[in-house]
Amino acid sequence: MIHAVASEMLVRRTEQWFVRQGAPTMIEGYGFRSHVLPRMLPALTFVAVGSLAWLVLQQSAGLPKWVLLGVIVAVMVAAWILLSLFVRRLPSFSPRTTVVLLIAYAAMPVIVPLLQYVVNDKITTPGAEGPDYEWWVVPLWFVTFFGLAFLATMLATTYGLGALLKAAIRHVIADLRNSVHLLGRALPPMLFVTLFLFFTGELWQAMNRLKWPRVSLIVLLFAAITVLAAAARLRDEIGRVEQDLRPEILTVACKGTPLAGVEIAEPLQPKRLNGRQLRNLLVMLAIRQLVQAAVVGLALFAFFVLLGLIVVTPDIATQWIGAPPEPSMIPGVPSAMLRNATLFAAFGSMYFSVISMSDAEHRRQFFAPVLEKVERTLEVRAVYLAVRERVQA
């Protein structure tokens, strides 16, 4: 039983709270036209205005490029801010407005190269000078760019990636002392396994030849393992959290939210989560873990680079590699050393994430705060659904 003056405004403010928390899918009736597209509008406008501004910059004459670029950036940022203020109210677009917006955005990959053709009287690739290209090259480039921008914006908006990333960075900065504490406990056993590998000549030879794109793939592989581990742990926790909806727990969870004034007299019945909501919670958990692991990874990277500078002299590196090491952008630091440090830092970050979710002590200190946010989100959702049902009754 909910004892409060339930109103549409209270429901609306709670839905805005879900958006700020990076859990927009907890909104009942969450859909593309009603919730996703309105919040995508600032980013889509930013991309469209940016493409037209790029065309203006390419054809400008007389004024310095940096002046025009400054004006263009100012216009784009102003458009983003104004539209962001508009969509904070979570407006719902009609079907006709939705169709008009999608058609306008879909027309941009055609309008921009067409304008360029009219101005130049020829088709060239963006930023390229010299011979002409086939007529379909530039439209294909723009269609690909606008399509990827739309897909990335839709995914980021659907699952609240921006809010989650900001919250994760804020929590990691606040928990930096805990990360340092973890390094003091986790680094010695990890170094026992990896330290000797760092001084392996074969590994230095491989890292000297391995290009950065392949090293990035290795880092992404470790990140994927971290996400899979977080997904497995999350599925184990969701059932337990959903069943614990006692009034005293719900009252504490609603403090600091628009539902703080709601009085809960009896336990609420758990509501089943759909696939999109489960994925949203997974993203919430994964981003927090990845950002936290990135902080540990940066510390490990600095440690291995410092260790390499102290121990691995240029002569030793040449002997291990069999040839002078490939230089990097940092004077005096071989590329093989940076790639080795990146490899071990990525492994250490994965180790940190898995240990923080499995080991009892590490779980209490580092993973429990992450789960608390997931628990609170589900508890607030239960009260929100009860209030919403009362409003519609």
C-alpha cells in the first residue's frame, strides 16, 4: 500500500531521475518514439549542423580558418545546449513529428554532398585534393558516417551511457584511495606471475613487431572478459535484489529521489525485468567496472614503464630484440616497452575486476558499492511502478 498524494508530476520527476542515474529503461512504456528519439535530438542536430559547418569551412575564403572554426563550434554547442534544455522535460513526439525528424536526418547524407557538388562543380572526398572521384564515393562516405552516428547515438541514449560514464568517473575518483589499497594487496601476487614474463626476450621481439591496432585488440579482449564476468555476476544478484522489497528498505532507497515523501506500508511485489532493462543494468555494472579497472590499469602501466626504464637499458633491449628497438613518440622509450606495459596493464585490470567480484574481501570493498547502486535502482523502480499504478487507477 502506498500512502502519498500520487500525481503525474511525481511520476514525471521520477522518470527524469532514472535518466540522470543512467537507467532510463526503468521507465514504464519506454520506447524509441516516446523517450529515445527526443533525447537523441541534440546529438543528431550536432552531427547535422557539424556536417554543414564543415562544408562552409571548406569553401570559406577571406576569413582565417580558425575564426570560422570557432564560430562553427560555438553555433554547434549553442544548438546542443538549447535542445538539451528542451528535452529535459522528456517531450513525447507524435508519429508525424517522428517521421519528419527521421526523414530530415536521413536526407542529410544527400544534401551535404549535393551542396558540395553545386559549390565545387565536382565531387571530391572530404579533405582530399587532386583528382576527381566516382560520383558515388562521397555520398557513400556520408551515408556511412551518418548511419554510424545515428546507431551510436541511439545505443548511448537508450542505455544512458553518458550519465553512467560520468557517474562511474565520479565514483572512481572518490574511491581512488580504495584502488590504491587494492594495488597494495593485488600487485604482489600478480607480479609473481607476470614479472618474469616482462623480461622475456621473445615477448619483447613480438611486441617490437606487433602494431598498435593489434595491441588494442588484445586490450579489447580483456575488456570483453571483464564484461562477461560482470554479466554472470549480475544475473546471480538480480533475483536476490528483486525479492527484498520490504518497506524499511524501500524507504531508505527513495531518500534523495522524487519519491522521498512516499510512505510504504507493506512489502511490494517484485516486477519482472525485460531484456532491455537487464541489459541496462548490465551496462551500468560493466561501465563502473571498466572505468574502475582503467584506473588500476593506468597505475600498472606507469609501474611497468618505470620498471622498464630502470632495468631495460637500450643495449639490453637491442640484445633481446636482435635489432635496435623501434622508437616511440616518447624520447628514450622503445615502442616495445610501451606495448609490453600496455599488455600487462590490461591483464592486471582484468585480474582486478574478476577478483573484486569473486574474492569475499575484495567484493566487500570494491564490488559491493557497485551492486548497491543496482539494488537502489530496482528498489526505486518498485515504488515508482506502485505510484504510477495509483495515478492511473
